[in-house]
Amino acid sequence: MKSKLLLLPLVASLGACSGGHDEGPVNPPVPEAVPGLISGELTALNKDTGAATIGNHQLDFKGAALGRSANLLEQLHVGMLLTVQTGVDGKVDTVQFDDLLTAPVSFNDGKTLKVAGFEILGVNNISQFKLKQMVEVSGYALDSSRIQATYIAADDDTESSLEGAVTKLNDAKTSFMLGQVTINLSQANTALKNGTWVEAEGLMSSQEVAGELTNLTINSATVEIDTPDFDHVDGDVEVAGRISWVAQDLSHMVVNQNLAVGIQQSTQFEDGSKAMLKPGVMVEVEGSWDLNAMRLNADEIEFDGDNDVSIELPEFEAQGYADYNADTGVMTMNDIPFFVSPRTQFEDGLNKDRSFTNEWVEFSGYQQGNDYLVQEVESDEIDTSRVELEGKVVDGVGFSATLLGYQVINNQLAQYIGKQVEAECDRTPDNKLDNCSVEQDND
């Protein structure tokens, strides 16, 4: 997560051919064409030669020891997530470490390991890590409480660093949550919005209760907004990761909770089909960056094996009259705030930079904690008498149940309180739900 950017020299590799053959010129071997930027797991590394593998690409780090980062190869370890840029000759130009967090172990009972409140999955020998020990973790954020680790090791840093989507941002924009960690700023950051992906660093304080660190807090934190923007990349972009969310019409998705991906009619699929795009699936996406939409338009999506995992991010889909404030990134329907981020896709002529009031829209996304993070907004067909909704049914004030702020009459959804459902209902003239057809979501 430290996002350390290391510059490597481009070293030309020259070879010569000799011999008495008179068969015309001998062409040198054509190097593998690689994307201009590759983000993924380091799966092989030869520290003697600098040869490395990320995804399907054989990369060359040799010569790094001659640059300003003399010990780069010693810092690299198999399993780390890296983002590398390549030069015109296919050699590595820059390297960025993409570790998700460096923080103290907050719980370890020999069966479950937590770091900064995040449960760390995929670690074989968790007994080696002790409570309060600082560790570095590379991996994929599955949801607001779990990380699938690809690399974990003890770390000698004293300051913690972590990244994630902002939730519970206060009005003064001086405090918010990253997972289970409270982030306090010494002064307001006006660019912050709920749903924005950030990196935060600072000294973490906590209290130990029954063998677990609680009240995890970073005060006077340094915060950097980390919105993907690959417009500077010369060539294609390839990103590997877990699918976090997929649009119902399969027109786009979110990878690693932070990268919007457009799925086109021309998108090719390797080792699978479009129908296999589901949360938790591991993919490699290659394509070009769309600056206007702030997304990676996929030319090719490759499915990476059968090690899919469950993603515990409850999805929602809503229809109704909504107000949208482009300055705050908040869309409000039925007095519920829904949070728009830079990765949110606006369709049908709507614009994330233009506010609107009392517009009938359809929007969808997922919940992180109790916050609704919007991934897509569409201008819906104007049929206000019937709505299709997906979300969690909750207790209502004066009503037996509500769904996404709609009050449900005649106790129709009382049996589903606390459960995730898909419902198609009549919308009454006073904005309530009736005659609901319900399907419970068992995922």
C-alpha cells in the first residue's frame, strides 16, 4: 500500500550473430509485446538475473541494482502485488509496490488472523505472527473486513498504512473509517467523499480487550486519494484482481473495489465466457484507459483458474426519485444517502459532474458496512407505478418493514426483516410499496 515508486534504468540488451552463412540478413528475435502497464502478483523471481513473472508476462528487472534503488531485487518477494510500467523495448521502467496494509496484528487465536481489524485469509502458518506485531500484507480486498493475502511478512515500520474506501465521513471532513480503523485528520480534506479510495498513514493506537486490539485509530493521519488514472500509460493496461461487483446487464464491473471496467461487444474472453463474470472471480483484464468514463475498457478478459472466493458485499438495486449533489457526491432517495465515487458509471446522458433534483433514476452498487456505494446510475424509463428493488429489509418506524427507504404496507415484507431480497412492487401515489413479488437472496 505504501505505493513506493522506484525508477529503474532501461538497459539495452545487445547481441551479435556471426558465421559464414550467405543466406541473407538474420533478423533478431522479436521480444514479447507487453502492455505498457501491468498490475498483478509477482509469481516468479530470479534475483540473480532479474527475470520475473507477473501474470502471463516474462519481465526483465536486470540492471535495477545500477539505478537509484540499488537493493530493489532484495526488496521483491514472490507473492507481492506490483504495478510495473514498461518501456518501448518491453523492459521494466518503473515499479510500484501495491501492498494493502502495514499494521499491527490485532487478533490471533491460532485459527483466525486479523491485521488492523481485517481478517487475513490464505495464510498457512499464522502462529508465527504475534499480537501487536507489525506485518506487511499484499493481497486482494474481498470486502470491508476480509483480505485474501498473496504475501505477508513481519515488518519493522513503526507507522501503519492502509487503503480502502472511505465510509462514515463526518461533515467537517476530518474523520472517517477505513474498515475497522478510525482515521482522524489534523485539518479538513475537502476532496474526500464517502466511497473514495484512499491511502492513509500514521501511528495507530488501540486498546487491548480480551486478547484483541480494539478502538483502532490513526490520529493526524496523512491521506492520499488513490483513484486509478492510467491516461499517462503508453500502450495497453493489464490489471489482475478479484471482481467486486458486476452490472446486471454485464456492461461493466468493478475489480479490486477500486477499478471500473467497461465490457464491450468486442471484448474477448479467455478460459471462460461472459456469463462467468461474478463477484469473487479472479480475472486478468487487458484494454485501454477511457479518461472520460474513468474506466478500463476491456479488450480481453481472462479467467484465472478455479480459486474463486465468496464476496460479502451485499448488493442493492433501486428505482425512484432522487436528488444528486455533484459537489458532495451524495445521491439521496427516500432520505437515504447513496455515495457516488470516481468509479461510478453514469449512463444515458447523466453526468456525475452535474447535480440533479427529483430525477427518476435506476442505480445500483453494494453496501460496505451500512454505507451504500453506488457503482452505476441510469436514467430509467418513466414508469413510476412499479419498481424493482434489491436490498436488505429493515424495521420501519410506524411500519413493519422498509426496503431502501420505501415503507411497505400491509406487513408484506415483515417476514424478511434482516434479509436480502429482490422485490417487484407497486408504488402507491404516496410513495409506498404494495403488491410485492419477493424472492429471497440466499447468497
